[in-house]
Amino acid sequence: MALRDGRTISLLTVGAVTTVIAALTPVTAFAAGGDPLQQYAQQKLRWERCDAGGPAGFECAKVKVPLDYGNPGGRRIDLAISRIKAGSAKQRHGVLLMNPGGPGFPGLGLPVEMQPLLSAQVRERFDLVGFDPRGVGQSSPVGCGLTPDEQVYQHPYAEGKFGEDVARARTVADKCRAKAGDTLAHITTRNTARDMDVVRAVLGEQKISYFGYSYGTYLGAVYTQMFPRRADRFVLDSALDPALAWRGMFRGWSAGAELAFTRWTEWAAARNTAYGLGATAAEVREAYWDLIAHADRTPVPVEGGALSGDAIRSRYAEFVRVEAVTPWIVALKAAAAGGPAASAASAGATGVADVAGAAVSDAAPVRAADEGAGARAADPVAPVDPVDPENNRAAVVWAVFCGDTRDWPRDPEQYRRDAIRDKARYPLAGDLGANIQPCAFWKRAPGEPATVVNNDVNALIVQNQWDPQATLAMAQGMRRALHGARMITVAGGEGHGVVVAGPSCASADVNRYLTTGRLPAKDLTCGN
């Protein structure tokens, strides 16, 4: 409901009425007497150089936030933040808060990593501010003690192995509950958005601007819904459809994979002289599935091991990059026929992971982690207990995906039926997206449903046409949810990430929007 001063409170069942108000009152009310969150707004930050070997102007600090916004006086956790100050005090507009995606990716290094990707005018106007989201990296990290196999996010469905899949999913949920259940229950997108607003208040800003990549687009959209009057200039790079959070997103990848695969078969057929995979799209398709069938019988030798058909299928994200994936398929076919072992990765692929850890072939300079950033951040409440980065990320992935929404089925048989149905419809990856996940057994804290994003806040969405993780259809869903936004589609653009991948046909509009606040007059499509 809207208050007279314009603040918005969502009415959610999280306890007594006073607790609800304490949990959901935006940090914009910090100045009001008696606000239980006021103590967090009044923090005095001690900025120190993040890394002795890093840039002199790259500073880090720690912010304290409540673990449970329903109990602001209870346990507190650390939020590690970083910044590079605006280049011009005269031209300074405010702060540009940034998130690198995930969930579960640290973001302390983003000010350094994003600086060369933004125009001089943008850098003059904004303090570039990064942060490790709650539970991640230097921000009171959590882990579940998972084995490498338990950290894999997608498993192919097979009738004879479904029992193993169920047991694995249950084990992950049980381990996370035993190791860090009380903490993981509060690692959600809504609470991370609240943390962002605490950072805004501590930095003394009335509004924040924002750059979010992949999962970071969903986080940004949730912030605009919870704190619409505090959102200034929001750039969402490679956007997810908030209506699909989160099981719908897993299953939505399969439709995008089939479109990319079909495009690839046509591309390879047109170049049969060079690659020899078939003179028609149908022949190329048949050649691929023959390879998969062979690999399921006899895994294909690659450097350092061998790949089954399911393992090859799991690289479905590669098909958006037709020039990179084709030599890899050719090499796998040759290895299957008795030739030399193929490279384990397709040509040009970096294996960057994002959004539930699926392999993404892109050359984005934004790294998964800058593990040294913030290690010397000022004012730590306690020394950071190091957590293996992969375990840390897996724990946060499931905390967010399982805790954000109640839409995950509890009956394992529903996953079995969905996996069979989706694989029939989308043979390349349908079962990978629909198979059972730990969310089927996750202990859910009482309280908040998933956020319904539906507002008029200004934002600029930038999107590649061929993105395997944030598909074009997903970005279009984000555009429908943000009525005040504009969207720029890079026609023919391949890979996950537009701004993070370097200069593109969308760069001028992105920099203009951040510099002036002016959106394009309408949605645009540009050629890269």
C-alpha cells in the first residue's frame, strides 16, 4: 500500500504487525524517530584501500545489516562494499551500485572491472560501488559442505537413475539445513534488495543508480518494485523474466536452446564444404544426434577424460556461438571415429558460469570473483571465515532459488513427469531444466512470496538476440514487467552479456542514459 509520503509497504505475513512494519519499512524512513532500522543508517564507514597491490583509489569498507529484517535488533551480518569515487566532484551525480549476477557471485571487484567499460562522462558522474551480496565472498559467507557432484546444478533425466537424482537433491537440502539453515533462510533476493537500500542510506544518497548483469537484472527489478522512489538510472544487462522465478527459468532455457540449435544446424549446413556435417539442416541435426547416441554407448575421448552423450548435451549453451561450437562438434565426431582426443571445451569458450552455474560461452571481462578484494576492508565485526568459493556459491544459489518462491513442487513425481514431457518437446536440454532440484526438499521459512514486478520505474534493458541463459524471450518478459523501461536488442548478438562484453551498438545509448537520465524514445534493435 502507498503511504502519504510516497513510501510503499508490502503487506506480508512475517509475524506480528509491529514486526511486519519493522521488516518492510523502506530504509528511506531512517530519519523517523523510533525506526528500528535507524541504527543501520547511522553507521560511520571507515574506507581503506582494498588491496595494497590494487589501484590506490579502490576503497573497501564493511556495512552491518540485520540478518532478519523482521528482527532488526537481532543478529547482524557484514556486507562488504567497495568504491571508486567519481572523477569530477563538480559533475558528480551519485552512486552507481553494481551486481555481477549469479546468484552467489562476489561483486567487490566490479568497480575496477567495469571502469574501462563505461565512458569518461559516466565515470565523472558516478561513484562506482560494488558489493558482495549477503552470504557471499567477504559478506559473512556461508557454505553447505557439498561434494563436487552435489554442486552440479543440472542433471540429465534417466528412468533408472531418477532415484539417485532424488537422493542427491534431498542430501543437498539436508546438508544446507544442517550446516547453515538459520542463515540461508534469510538469503533471498528481497533481503539483498533491502541491503542495497541500507547501503544507499549509509552512503547518504536519496536515490541510487544501478547496473545489474544476468541475475543482477532480477535483483535490480525487485529493488525497483520494493523501493520505486529510490531508483534512479537502472541498466539491466541480459535480463531475466521476473515472472519465471525460478523453476520457470530453469525450464525456459530449454526452449531457447532449441532455437539456438536450429539456427546452428542451418549455419553449419550452409558451410558444409568447410565442416562436413551435412548439406542440409536436417543432415546436420542427424549428425549431432548420431554423435550423442555414439557417446552414450562409448564416451568420446577428450583431453583429460571422456564425454558421454549427456555430458555433450549439457553444453547446450555453446550453440549460440556458431563459429566457436562448430569446430568442437567436428573434433568430437573425429575423436568418436578413432581420431585424436578433442579439446574438452569449444574454441573460444571461456566457460564463464552464471545463473545456476550453467556453462556460458562468452568472453565477458567480468570475472566470477575477485577473491582478494576487500580482504583488508575496514571495521570487520569478526574475521571472515573462509568458505570454498564453489561451496559458497552453491549454498547461495539454492538459498535464493529455493527461498525466493514457493513455486517448486514438493512431489518428486512431478519432476519426473516434467522431465519426460520437456525432453520430448525439447530434446537438447528439456530434461536438464526440468529434473528434480534441492528446492523440492528445502525447508522454507514462513513469510514472503516471490516479488511480482509490475511498475513504471525507468530502466534500460540491453540484450543479445542469442543469449543462452538470459534468453531473448526472458528479456522481453522483463520489459513487459517494467512499463517505464526501454529495451535495446542487439540483432545477431551472441553470448551472455552486452555491456560486460565490451563496446557494442548499444554502448552509446547506455552511456547517454547513465550520463543524462534520458531513455531512448522507444525500444530499439541495433546491429552489432
